[in-house]
Amino acid sequence: MRMRDESKLIIVHIITGLTMGGAEMMVYKLCSAADRSRFQPVVVSLMGQDTLGERITALEVPVYTVDMVRGRLPTPAVLWRLARLARELQPDLIQGWLAHGNLAAQVAGAFAGGHVPVLWNVRHSFRSRVDARAQTWGIITLLAHLSYLPARIIYNSRRGAADHERIGYCADKTIVIPNGFDVERFAPSAAARLKVRAELGLPEHAILIGLIGRFHPMKDHANFLQAAALLLKKQPEVHFVLAGRQVDKDNQALRQWLDSPELFEHVHLLREQEDIACLTAALDIASSSSSYGEGFPNVVGEAMACGVPCVVTDVGDSAQIVGETGIVVPIKNPPALAAGWQTLVESGAAGRRQLGAAARMRVQQNYSLDRIVQLYEDLYMSLVSDGRGRERQGVTRFLC
């Protein structure tokens, strides 16, 4: 265990795992953009280091694990390791992420010693309890009863905040801080457009519509592919790009949905990609076809930052994010999704560029990473005292 630097506040992030998900990427972005003259971030993964562990360690941010088994409740040994870490790290503030991480953060706070503020970070919305696995829903409802304990509850969407307050989460603890985006990394790129089309063996003028996200029921890949089949009847020159964990030709469910030679030839399954910025910037139209669960989809903000107009289903805060720069359609409605794409295809390259430019400006003005990190760090400073015992005076509620 390293000696602590008393000039910096130790912020411990506790999260379920470090796969390539929205919450996990936001932890990575907060660590990468943290003001290291004031803050020392530390990450605790309840499970393994997974994809992002090495990337976070490369930032000179310590990463610890307590070896919880996926899909199982924490054992006494896991809880003991978490308690020991909390005592040894001597955090000034603990921030949980997602339901399991929020519960673990509250447990860690009890063992950290002294009055250590605990924050919860909630990243999803829901229509009903069927939108979550039974175990996850059990933790969500348990946390509703414990929601008087954390110093604040951060949501990345207004819809998510409203959904949780409806089942009993303390409304007076609510703070909404949206996701932030690196507008230097995610930016328009003619080179990316040419590169991706060359790799796919497509002509430069080919229209690409993309869905980036792991294979999961909430992402509703079936909705996307049914809409793709409908659009191809009117726009046979369009191609579709799907990328994410388990989005590949080994996925039998995806292969069954690609039930026609025409659809199979126009849909490209690219697995999980390292250079998401390049792939996103190559698109003509980006899409989110989710049917539930989203709070603030990172892929939507990333596409907008790249100057790519979006067609999104009305889940979470997607409609608010795109505003007038994209098209919002109902969930589980392939004809509506196809019609949204059709509108942008018919607007032509110039029309899409104009809409994409407005989308990028919207991200720069409202969702830039620098701005969002500042909101987090202002919140941290408002809760941690000079003497690490008395709450600072300052901003205690942010609503973006």
C-alpha cells in the first residue's frame, strides 16, 4: 500500500467490474482528466480488472480487486477484503458506481474510519422491475431503503433520477451530472471515413448506419436489424455497422436475425473495437435502438461529438441529449426507426453535415469532458473538509 500524499484528496471509486461499459468508461474518463494536483483517484473493482484495468493503471491510478464472483452475492471473504481495503486506503471520499458498487461503497464507508462521505452513482433508467435481473432489482430496492445514508446520489439522467425517486430514493440527495465527452478525441474525421470503408471493402460514397454497444436485451439489436431490413427495401445502397462485445458472427441469435442474403451482405459485425472514435467518425448516421435501461447513452454523445447525426429510441435522456440535432422514435418500433434513417438518408450528405455540426456544438456546449469533470470535482470539494472531518461550505447540488 502506497504512502498517501496529504496534499491530495483520495477519491476511491468502487465499481462492479471494468469491462467496456458506459459506467466503466466514465470512471476511466474521470481518472484520466482528474486534477492530479488536488485529487488522487483510486479504483476498486469488485470483480476483475477486465478490459479497462490496465488502461486505468497506465494513468498511474491504483486499481484493486476483491475477487467477487460474477452473478453471486459477496461472500464473507469478499466483504472482509473490501473492509480491509477501506481502512488501508484512508479515503477522503468514496464513490460507488451501479447498484452493486453503490452498496459496496456504503459498506466500505462504514469501515473507512471517521466521517467519510459516500456518493452513489446511478447510471440507468427503468420502466418496471422486469427491466432488471432479479438479484439486481433486489439490490436496487434495498438501496431505496438505505438512500438516506449517502451524502449525495448522482444520476447521469433526469429520467433515471425520476424513476428511482418513484420507488423511494431520497429526492433531496439527487444530483444530475450527465456524461462527458473528449471532444478532441471524438471529432469529425474524413480520414476515418475513408479508412473504415476501405477495411470493409466498400466504396467511398457508401452510406454507413451504425449501432455500437454490447449484445444485451436492452440494446434491442433485433429492433435495429428489423429496421435495417425495412430500409434496404427503399435504400439498397445503405450498409449497417454493428460493434460491441459479443457482436460477431459467432453470435447465433444475431445470425438468425440476419435471415436473408441481402441483409447478411449489408450488415457488418465487428466485435468489440479498440478505436471507437475512428469507427464512430466514419458513420453517416448513428443509432441507439435500446428498449429500456439507458440513462445517458455514451454512444449517442460520442457520435454527436464526431459530427454524426443520430436516430435514437426514446429511452432515458436520449431525446434531451439529441435535442433538435437528431430524430427520436418510439421503442420497439422498427418501421419508425427505419423511417428516421430514411429521413436522414434523403437529406443528403450536406444535410447530414449541417445537422452533425449542430450536434457537435451541442456536445461542446453542454457535455464536454472538462465541464463534467469540473462538476464532479466541485462536488467532491464541497463534501470534503480541510480537516477531513467537517463538511466544506460550497455547492451541494448540481443539475445539468
